[in-house]
Amino acid sequence: MKSLVSGAAVFPASVVNCERSRTICITGHRRSKIIPYRSNPMLTYSAVRLMLYRYIDMAVEAGYENFISGLASGTDLWSAEYIVMKKRRNSNIKLIAVMPFLKHAEYLNSADLAVLAEVERNADFLVTVSDNPDMVYRNYVSANCSPDVYRDRNYYMVDNSSAVIAFADNQKLRSGTHQTMRYAYRNGRKIYSFNMDNIYAVIEKCGSDIRAIGNEIALIENVFNAR
């Protein structure tokens, strides 16, 4: 199969063969699910991105080399884009990009599609958990439909990782992010998370100065040191 976005080759998820102890997956909310701070979405998104970058940097400092992204809008693509950039500076870093199904990008906007194409072209492994090229998400089961494709993607990411970075809104307990975290907890994975309260607190302290927000986030002590 080939990606419908970038044309890159897409392989079955079983081809991934990375040392699990050095592999971490990233989960978090889509951009549309992030509640903006005081009706300022761009400031909020920027703060979330900077926090994601800090957690990824901390993971690298702690010895993680393989990062799994589920390629959804928001957290997934922001983190994957940053990992692609880090790969250019550190050849030990690898990106495992996981599609829930081949047509997963049909609802992304043009900006996200451009980022997705760049991520797919630079991933070390571009895989899908569904080997049916016609599969789509629906709330019923048929030959080409399933309500479980995103769950299967989430579980695959956890199964092939030793830890999880999570951006979780504690008001959205029925989300795919919390589904992933619950599965990770049940299976003994370490979870390193931050939430909307953390984001709001940084903005409250620093105001709308993005540089100040970045400097404040950079001071966060490495939460991975105790692993």
C-alpha cells in the first residue's frame, strides 16, 4: 500500500522491530478538542506545543530513541513534526508513524495535510494497523467499516512502547487519549503526562509572551530521571 497523502510506502504494523525499553508513544487531544485559554486558541496551541517539545526532549535525555505517533491532528502531528526535526540532528532518533487505516487523513485540513506528508516522508516506519485499504471508521462493523480502528491503533502504540507521553484534559475521560492511558496503566507502562491546568498555569504566569512561556517550560525538571 501507499499513502494517499504523500505516496510513501505503508507497511503492516508487524514490520516494526524496535527495542521496547527505548520506545515511547505519544498520545493527546486533537486540536479541535483543546479548550483555548480566554478565547485565545493560538496562544494555547503554542503553549501545548512547547510543552510537548519539552517532554520529548526530556525523553531523549533519559535514553528514549524511538517515538510512536498516531498521526492525528493536534498533539500527534505537532509531536511528530518536532521529532522529524530532531532526527536531523540526532541519527539515533527514530519515528514510527502509525495510521489507524489508510484513509484516516480524509478529514484533515490543508495545513495538517502538508505536515502529515512531511512526517510520512521522514518516518523510519510508516505503518497501518489495518491491512484493508478500503477500511473506514464507522459505528458499526462491516467488511470495510469498524468502530475499533482508532482503539486498535492506540493499543498497538502502547503494546510496542515501554512508556507514554500524554497530553490529557481531565474533563475528557471518554477520549481516545484517556483510553490509551487506561490501557497503558493496565499493562504496566509508565505514563508521563501534563494537562490543561498545567498549560493554563504557565500562561497565567507568563502572559501572552511566547518566549517567556518557552523559557518557563524549559525550566521543568526532567520527569523521566526516576525511571
